[in-house]
Amino acid sequence: MTVYIVDIEAVDTRYTKQWKEYLPKQLQKSITTDVIVISGGDVPQATTPGAFLNFGGTNIYKSKQLEQIGEMFCAGTVKDGDYFLYTDAWNPTVIQLRYMAELLGVNIRIGGMWHAGSYDPQDFLGRLIGDKPWVRHAEQSMYECYDDNYFASKFHIDLFAQSLNVDESKTHRVGWPMEYLKNSLDMYKNMKKRDLIVFPHRIAPEKQPEIFRDLAESMPDYEFIICQEQDLSKNEYHNLLGEAKLLFSANLQETLGISWYEGALVDTIPMVPDRLSYSEMVVDAFHYPSEFTESWDKYLENKEFLIGQIKDYMENYEKFLPAINNQVKKLETDFFNGKELYRTIQESL
């Protein structure tokens, strides 16, 4: 038996680059069979503005993966008991994989890791395509193709279930396989802090960067940086996180949130709204009421409170260090390690 990772394309400034290196190694240590990666080769590093991927390049990548999978079936390489793990479940080639396996009588098992889709009204698909039948039926079909549908948060499962049919027996809330992060960020943990506040998210409507920009204009005593405007390397980005005292979010879309975990790992205070996946993940010290940034108008109504909270974090930074440690423990234990993912795959073999 073999576990095949049908991976997501690696963009240098995204965690997908790290998954390319670490996930096969981590998975191999935790299961008793071989792990092989099915890659689509090189991709454009420039993502579609505001998006996670390049909308053209991602389809080239997936098509090359499908070509390899088809050749494997033709050569008889795929065997009964093999497992295919899609690290991005929104991959239409899973339908063609299931098609080949069933018509050729090869008994495989397939798992997919869900990140986003049209079922989230704040996602690119949700905003630009919405609930058009083709996309909703496609997502339901992909979900049905997977024996194991993996989600990183309960919020994400509940969001998915608002628009699509969910079978609890094939749906798993697992941590994402990011245990490598803790060691890889150690070198940034003890950097000298300065009065810096960072916005680590994509510049996209669902991330509400205009709120951050307005706070910057209103609080000239502090330095505010939108990271994506700086064209940073991964090392430069982590240096900024290491120097910052505070990381700010007003997100309207978040099914996990990696940047705030990275920030906490280097002792940067996360300031996040009490909504989305944050609600089940954040400790009490670091959330603010959801309604304060639910819209621009709500932000203006509650702007002074947010300014006051930011000043407290910045001026009394050291008193929040114990709470940051508690936050890290919660995140690394329940959300940013792959133990449950690996266990589920191993039990399927």
C-alpha cells in the first residue's frame, strides 16, 4: 500500500511552500507505508490579486497532476488499499480519480483537506460566483468523492454544512500538519520588540484592510505595516512578526488563521474578533466583540474602544506574555499539529 499526496502548489510566500518540504516527512514518520508526492511542477509565483492562488496557474498544476494519476492507472501502479491525500480538497481531479478507480475496480481511499469554497460568502468563489448550481453541485460532488473530508475547525464544518450536505461519518475535525512551525520560528522569538503593529493578511475585501489603515492614521505614535504591501520574503515577513508587539485582525473570513499562530509563537499579541474560527481558538485575553468590526459603520461606532484596547496591548505588552504562552499551547495542541490527520490515514490503510 502507498499513500499518495496530491499536493497544493507551493507559493514561496505561503505556508504551501513549507508543506511541500515538511508534510511528506511528517506523514512518513507517522504511518507504516510509503509516501509519494504527486506534484504539478512549477507554478506562477504571482497570485491573482487578493487571492490565495493564481487562478490560471492552479488549473495547469492540477491538470499535470491528473495526467500523472491517469498514467499510474494505465500502468497498473495504483493498487487496492492505496490512499490519496489531497492537501486542497477543492480539486476537481478527485472526480476523475474516483471515476478511474471505480471503473477499473481498484479499491482506493481518498482524503481531502478543505480550505474554502463558494459555501463561504466571503471567499473569492462565494463573492464572485456565489450559489450558482454548477459550483455548489461541483463542491458536493467533490465532498462525496472523498472518504475522509478534513477540516481544521468546527466553525468550518458548520459553515460548510449551511450550504452542502454533510455526512458525519466521513467528516473529521483535525489539526493542520504544521508542527514544524514551532521549531522553524525559534530564531525570531527573542527579537527586540518595537512599537509595531502588523496586518498579516491578504489585501482582500474579506480582510478589511481599510480598518487597519484608518487605525494607523488615528494612532501616529505607533508604526503600522500591511505586510503584503511590502513584497516581503518569508524571512523578512517573520522578522517583522518577531519585532512587532501586536498583530491585528478584522477578518470576515477565517476558517483557521495561520498568521496569528505564527505571531503568537514569536510573542506577538494577536488581537482578533470573537467570530469565525477565532471564537473556538482564542483565549479570553485577545479577542474583542465581533460586532465592533462587522462592517465599516460598526467599526466607526466602536473605533474608540479598539484604539483603547490597542493602547493597552502596546503600553502594557509584557503583562500579556503569560496569556500568549497559554494561547500558543492551545493552538499547537488542538489546531496546528497533524496527529489526528495521520492517525485517520493510518487507520484507513
